[in-house]
Amino acid sequence: QTIEVKVCADGRDSIEESDEENNCRTEKCLRYPRWDIDRSGEVNSEDLAILAGHYGESTRPPYPRYDINQDGQVDYKDLAMLGAHYGETY
């Protein structure tokens, strides 16, 4: 998912300038769903392999991406979330 963020200084034009065009900056940011563990834009065997490599581990904040539901355990709940989105692309 692509998110566009626009930040403006002096958005209310309270300061007069000779060049008002440079007051804003727009950036595009990519946002990946939690179940796209490797942030490749596709939920696939790569994500499954990462999760499988950590299956059964305990985690703590800040939670790693493979603890998909961020409950402190890499378990069947994380696997179910990944499975529900397997094959999706972003």
C-alpha cells in the first residue's frame, strides 16, 4: 500500500514570502501489512520460511515482524494470519 504524506510549513500563510511554492513537501511511503514479513509486496513462501524459523519463540516489544499479531508468541495464531493472506500482493 502506498501512502502519500504532505507536510506544509506556514500552511495558513501567516508569513509573507516572495516564493510560496516551496512551503510544502510531499513524500510517498510504502506501508506493508504485518503478514508480509519480508516486505516484498507479496505474501509467499519467503514469509512462511521466516515465520517457521522463529516458530515457538517468545518475543517482546518492540515485536519483530514475524510475531504478526504481536502477542509475544510466534505460534499458530501468527501462522493463521499469514495463511489467511497467503498469495496476496500489495
